[in-house]
Amino acid sequence: MSDQTAQKRIAEFVKAHGKPGAAVKAVVEPIGRAGARIVLVGADGAMGDVITPDVESATRAVEAAENVEAAEWDRETTAATRIGPAHRRKMAKMQS
């Protein structure tokens, strides 16, 4: 995925789940040979992700995005997520 495509997907998430005065949080996670994953946490607690070829391009995409702040999986970021029943069922099936 190109940097522009990643930035576009981040902007779409911000439009759907951001709000003025509350930046969307973005956690960049390396995922081996597959590249890097940008996990987005919206102001409403929604989660989304964008896959990029590497950590560097993920970091550039986050830095270029408006109303997005780089984050870690700290207490504040974790508490901001709202995981719904559908996601819990999906994760439970993966554990089986």
C-alpha cells in the first residue's frame, strides 16, 4: 500500500470516528514480513486498522494525518477502545 493510500484510509477513519478536540489515536505495530499495522482508536472508541509495507511508512502516514496522534498501548489508549460483541465473537473463534 502506498503512503497516499494509507493516509486516505486514515482520513476516512478520522472522518467517521473522530471529533473536534479529540484526536484519533494511532498505534504502529510491526507485523513481521507483512509490514506494519496502524491500529486506530476513534474518539467514539471504534477500532480500525491500516496495513503498510513497513514501520517507516506507517509512521509517515500517522505523522501526515490530521487530528491523529501517535500512541502506545498504554492505559489511556486501552481505556479509550470500545470492543463490541461482534469483535469479541470473532476473537473467541480465533482462540479455538
